[in-house]
Amino acid sequence: MTIPLPGQAVRGSKSGSPIMAMFDLLGRRWAMGVLWTLSRQGPCTFRALQSACESISPGVLSARLKELQAAGFVSRQAEGYQVTELGRAVYEALIPLSVASKHWATWLSTQRGDDNTTPDEPTVAGNE
């Protein structure tokens, strides 16, 4: 198991930038979904987490949990898997990105049409 680490070349970047390492890790299939689910639902057993993530396979869930634990974002406790303080900070940092993604989705839905014109620049909270 190789997890992306700051200071090392990662998928899409040779700079070793911490943000690129984090995006590489969280961009893996189901990584962000697992972190998001644990952050919102609290501690979960493996089976409860698999159920909450709906279509995730046991193999993928196991791999993501190992990677997220190695990264320090998730820990395993008696009550199940849970986010760490560091994992909570990552989740909190993702919330504004979630808000921006909803603005983007709304903007895209209002810009679709048959006139083939270039859409106006999107606006988000604080940039309106």
C-alpha cells in the first residue's frame, strides 16, 4: 500500500506539494466519501460504513480505511472507525468546496441551452 505523502511526487504533480498529496489521496475512489461519511455519522463499524457508502466493495473500503488511517485522518477504536482531529480538520476544509460545488451545479443548470453562447462567469458567495 502506497499512500501519497507531502514531499514526494504524486499523481499529477512532481512537486511534493502537501495539497497535491492530499488531493491525490482524497481523489482515490471512495476516499473522500469514506471521510465524509465518518465525519457526518460518527464512529461506524466496517459493515455499517459499507452500508452507509452504498455501492462500495469490501475490498475498496478496506483499502481506503488503511490509507486514511496511515494518513492520520481515520482511526480504529472500540466503537468502530472514526475521524481523527486531523481528519475532522480536513472535512471542515472540504465544506466550503462542497458549497462551491453546489453553486457550480446551479450555475451549470441555468446556463444550459440551445443558443451555443458562452456562459457568463459563475458567482459564488463572497464573489457576487
